[in-house]
Amino acid sequence: DSGVTQTPKHLITATGQRVTLRCSPRSGDLSVYWYQQSLDQGLQFLIQYYNGEERAKGNILERFSAQQFPDLHSELNLSSLELGDSALYFCASSAGLAGAEQYFGPGTRLTVT
Amino acid sequence: DQQVKQNSPSLSVQEGRISILNCDYTNSMFDYFLWYKKYPAEGPTFLISISSIKDKNEDGRFTVFLNKSAKHLSLHIVPSQPGDSAVYFCAARLTNDYKLSFGAGTTVTVRA
């Protein structure tokens, strides 16, 4: 158990809909990262927050947004969903701003039908 | 753009033998490399790492080797155990960057 929690574990929704994925980092960790893993692909970095502020952005679509709240939990919002958004979404956390050793949650499997 | 590549999607090894996983990268500015292990229905778990100023790091049965001139790193697992059956991801970080770049993963199967 990494100490990072993600909800929900599974999500099935239709194209055009909007969903919110939630992540709670390990106790004491200030950085939260979001990754997307599509079928047979490695993890693609989406976005990082550190202590409530956005610090780094990867190949995140404009339809996607995230935020980190004062209690340090984070939410990833995906809107106008398309079939290609079906993937595993992982949240990770680290203690510092540039933490190389990141601790991952169990992921949320999103299926868009 | 795939800056970290794991060219072998799968590896099968007999229990007790050595598992060697390979990873190549293209960006010479990577300064830190990591290996993660992932079981089905779980998130990746940090396994071992190496800084670009070293060429070897060992932790129990796991050893990572880094060849900077070849932009290549490898993970050796000796001896391989059934519990090592998982997907292994190679990852790299740029100097002063915040994100990790991951390879596509290698599925290791340890046969009894």
C-alpha cells in the first residue's frame, strides 16, 4: 500500500460526458502528479501540482483540467469525453517539488462508451 | 515523442535464473533513472533508482546498471522468483524537471 488513494476504481461513462477523478496523496506529500496509461503504452505525464499550485504540464488536453485543494487532495476533471480517453489514470505523490521517487495510487480505470 | 524506450515487451525466465531488462533513452539531459514494478490492478511501485553520476546501484536481488555513453540502462534480478512476475517500467527524469518519462513496460513471467 503506497498510501496514495484514488477514487473511483472504475468509471464507465458515455461520450460527451464529464467526470471527476479524485486523489489523496501520502500523508505529508505536497506534490501530486497525474498520469494517463492507454492500452499497451507507458505512463504519459499529464500535470503536476505542488502545494496547491500548478508546477508542470505535460501533454494534457484542453478538455482536461486539474486542481489541488488546501487539504492537498487533487481532482482531475475530464470533459467532452471521447472514446480515446478510455485509459487508466494514475495519481502519484512525492514529498518535494521535484521528487523523482513518486508513489502511485492504484489508478482509476475510465471506460468511455 | 518516446524518449525512453523498452524494446522488449515481454520476458520469460526460469525461477532461480537471472532476469535482464533493458531500457534505452534518447535525451542526454536525463539525470535520474528509476525502475517501477506493476502488478495487475495496482499502481506502479518504486523498485530501484540510479543517478547519472553512477554506473551501478544494487539493492538486494536488484541491480541497475547505467551506460551513459550508450544511453542505456538495465535491471538485473538475481535470482528471479515467482513473485517477480509483473510489468516493469523504466523511467527517467530531466535535470530540474518535475515529471517522469516512462517506457512502455516489459512484462516478466517467472516460470517455476
